[in-house]
Amino acid sequence: MVPPATIAVRYWDALCYHRPALQANAAGEFIVIAAKLVELIEIHASRLTTDIAQDLFTNARTPGFRAVRPQDLEQRIVQLLNRLGNWIGDPRSEKTRTEFSDWGRRRFDQGIPLSELIYAVIIIKQHLRRYISDNGLVDAAFPRMEGDYVLPLHLQSLHDLHVLVGQFFDEALYYLAIGYEERLRGPR
């Protein structure tokens, strides 16, 4: 698991890259809120993985995933959740491209249609966004300034984290499709 301080730096770098005018206050609460949320996701990756896998196995739009061994699918999901802090900071990295292209090739080899693979990523994204929304405004994540909560900063941080998660999954979908198409075309 990536240390929270590393997550915070990557998150801050990602924010600055995508929104150069954005700045944290002097205490750095922006960084802390998002880092804490990513840390919570990584801590609860096991429970989130179970929920996501169950959704993939039972969803009418992803019947092909019923043929995937539960251990394989759960391992892949937990890896994604545990690396989320790294990937959010740099969704266009070579590691992201390699990981998701490989995932696309594997799912092609398992006979899962591309539409189901895309919907699987949508399901994962929905679960993460729901988790962020449900857990983003808890007392443990709130920064305190002279005893008062800083709600606007919190809401902005949650919004920015949602945006970064969305951007990451957009890139992941692209790389999944590339890997899938590589297999579809066959060896050259």
C-alpha cells in the first residue's frame, strides 16, 4: 500500500496538472482530505472488491464475467483499488497503459465481449464514486480550523477527487480497448 503522504503528493500534483489555478490553504487541507479518502478506499479495498465482484457476477449487462474465476476477478479488482492512489496521480503513465491493456487482452482471451468489459469499468467507477460520496463527509476526514468545519473546501476536494477518478477511468477504458483490439486483430 502506498503511504498516505505519497498519495497526498501525487494527488496534489494531479490537481495542479489538471487545475493549475487550484491551491490548498496554508494548512494543506485539500491534500489531506483527498489523501484520506484514497487511503480509506485502499483500506476498505477488500469489502469494495467483494461488492464490485458480486455486482459484476449478477448484473444483467455483464453475464460474461460469470465465466471468470471469482479469485481472478477479485484479485484484479483489489489490485486496482490498492494502486488507485498511484494511478490517479498519473493516469497516462506507462504502468496504467500496461496494466489496463493487459486486462483488455485477458478479458478478450476469456471471451468477454467488449461492451461487457466497458460496463464492468463503469460498475467499478460507480462503486468508487458512491464510496467517495458516502464516506467523504465524515468527521474523520473533515479538516478543522479553529474548531470549525471547512465545508466549502471539503466539497471542492470531493468534487476534484470525483473528477480525477473519472479521468483515470476514462484513460483506463481507452487502454482496455487497445488491449482488447490487439487480441482481436491477432498476431501480426
